Amino acid sequence: MSTVGSTASSDSLYSQYALPNATSKNASTGGMGQADFLRLMTVQMKNQDPLNPLKGAEFLGQLAQFSTVQGIENMQQAMGAMATVMENDQSLRAAALVGHDALVDVDKVQLGSGVGASGEIVANRAGPVQLEIADASGSVVRRLNVDAKGAGATKFTWDGKDDSGNAVPAGQFTFRATAGSGKDTEALAVRLAARIDSVSIEPQGLVLNLAGLGGYPLSSVRRIG
């Protein structure tokens, strides 16, 4: 006689005992549910061969299998509830960031007329660093010299004016930082600071909406001040 366990599959038991009012598969999960498992065991006990009854070890093995399946389902439900709680908690924490300044890895920004920007340059070593600010056409409107005290972040501030001291018109501006000269010139990463206007909850996670920069995932933010 077939049993539920290592000697027979659940599909063979369904076909052997032909349970009334039961489908062969759980519609929502594609497999047996707990109720189906228990009904199978009950029908199996009723229809076992009197001359060759189900052994105690086999019955205990089936009970252990059912307990394992039930435990996995309970654990999945608990993990889903925990994930929901953590997501809600993260959303509440992110909402508290509105109004703060965030520093992100970006070299372009949309600015109004005469509106400046600030941020930092990631220097590789101590020494002078050149920062060029170009408009949408690629023309350099301002050159700044920044002295890096060592490897790491070096702050800069641009007042929104060109090299002649005139306020630049509104538009998109690109920030390019370099160190060295000639063949030894190397490009450096630029991070811009912007105010966090709002926080969006997207399918991919939390997104910070930064003034003048747009939306950036929380993972791309390097520092919040």
C-alpha cells in the first residue's frame, strides 16, 4: 500500500484514493494545503490493508513531514509581516529627512538665474583642484580653484556668477573637477548638495526628491546634513 512520505508522492495518493470534493492541486499555491494533507492521511488510515497496516514509524514520519510544511508556512507569514513593519518604519524615518540637505553623486543640476550651488569634490591627494562650471552648450562660465587638504572630500561653493561677476542665466549646469596638469590630469568625482523636498515610496524603494536635482534612491545619498 502507498503512503505519504519517502515511498510515495502526494499525486499518487490523490489518484489512488480519489478524494471526493477535493481538487488535485491547491489553486492558489499550486500544491497541497494543510487541509488536503490531513484528509489524505485520514483516507489512508481508513483504507489501509488490515493484514499489512501502516507501521508506527511510517505514521510518525508523515506527521513529522506535515509539521515541517506547517512550520515553513508559518515562518513565511512571519517574515512577510516583519518585512512590512520594517518598510513602514523606514518610510517614517525617511519622512523626517524632509528639509535637510543631502549630498549625492551627480555632476549636473538645473538652476535658476543667479542661483549657485555647493557640494564637495572627492580628491585623491592633497593639492590644488580645478573646478569648471559649464552651461548647457558646454561653455565654461566659471572656474574655481580649490585647495584639497588631503585625500577625501573637499568642500566648494559657487555663488551663481560667471568669471566676470555677472549672474548666469537659468539653465542646466555641469560641474567638472580635475587635479594635476598635462598628462597627469585626472578627473575627480563631484557631489552636489540639495534640499530634500519630499520622499516618495516607489516599488524599488524610497526615493528622495531633491530640489533642482530630481529624485534619487536613498542608497545613492552619500551624506545628509
